[in-house]
Amino acid sequence: MKIALINENSQAAKNAQIYEILKEEAAKAGHSVDNYGMYSAEDDVQLTYVKNGLLACILLSSGAADFVVTGCGTGQGAMLACNSFPNVLCGHITNGLDAYLFGQVNDGNCIAIPFAQGFGWGAEINLRDTFAKLFQEPFGGGYPKERREPEQRNKKILDDVKKITHRPLLEILNQIDQTFLKETISGKQFAELFYPNCKDAQIAAYLKAL
């Protein structure tokens, strides 16, 4: 599984710490991580939590990433933004238990973490435990295990509902503010990470044309 890390501007200073812990725990489960930044608060491209939602959608919809780790100060804004876009099922995750249950019960493809609220002494321990529990088992295994079938059935219903209530990404890219879109994909490593991994030629072509 290819995981993408996205940090917004208020918590960009923590990117290196988050990336190292995420990369270590993901590697234990056989996953790789691409770091889309922000890499520091001084980056030329400033990602807001709304841009994080759009970027997460682009990465997941195009196949450039299989899973996204993002967040903001509280994690709430990032979660709301991510769930506003198609092909993103994002949970608000604060600890290892949240992470494990989200993966097993909800089988989503994105998490939003509070990187300021409650992020004090020992925060790196909680962060490591969160990622470890998230990748402990393949997603969708159910919890408790005897609830696997109804939980998987409900997840499929939710996926089908989102197909009806959300428009295709290309329609959104055509109609969204083009300056906002261009800013979202202007990170210094976006092109290097995204285009070699993108599996949707139409999405890639549209973004390159910007």
C-alpha cells in the first residue's frame, strides 16, 4: 500500500517528526510513504485544510496513493474537508484504538489527526501507537470479528451512496477555482511524487495543463 502524508500550514513544523514515525510504522507492515508536505511553515506553497481535502481526493482518485494521512490543529477541519470530496472516506483519529477500529470497522482510506490539540508531552508515543494500530491488520477485518459481514455490508452501502452524492473528480477539477487548484498542486515535490504514481491519464493530463 502506498501512503501519502499531507500536512497543512499550521502544523507544518511537525512534518519531519510525523513522517519519520509514519514511515517506520508503515514499513513494518510492508507499506511505503510519500511525503507531500508541507515540509516547513516557510514553504512557498501554503496548504490549508481545505486544500488538504482536495489533494487527498486527487491522490486517491488517481491511484497515486492508496491511503492518506493528514490532519490539522484539531483534525476536525481536515476530516470535514476530506469527506467533502469524492472517493475519500476519512476518519478523525486521536489514538491507537480509534485507528484500529477505523481500519477494521469502517475500512476507510484517509485519516485526519489533531496535530495541535492534545499534542503535548509524549505525543510521539501516541502517534507511534496510532500508526502501529492502524496498520496492525488488513483493513475491513471487522470488530468484533463476528460483526465482520454486517460491517462490510454497511461499508459497501456507504460506498454506493457516495457514488451517488458525489460528482466525478474531473467535473470538480473543471469547475473549482483554478487558482485554488493550482496552488494545491504546486508543492515542490508534487510533480515528482504524483505523476510517476498516477494511474489516471485524464486526471494527470488536466493537472499538467495547468
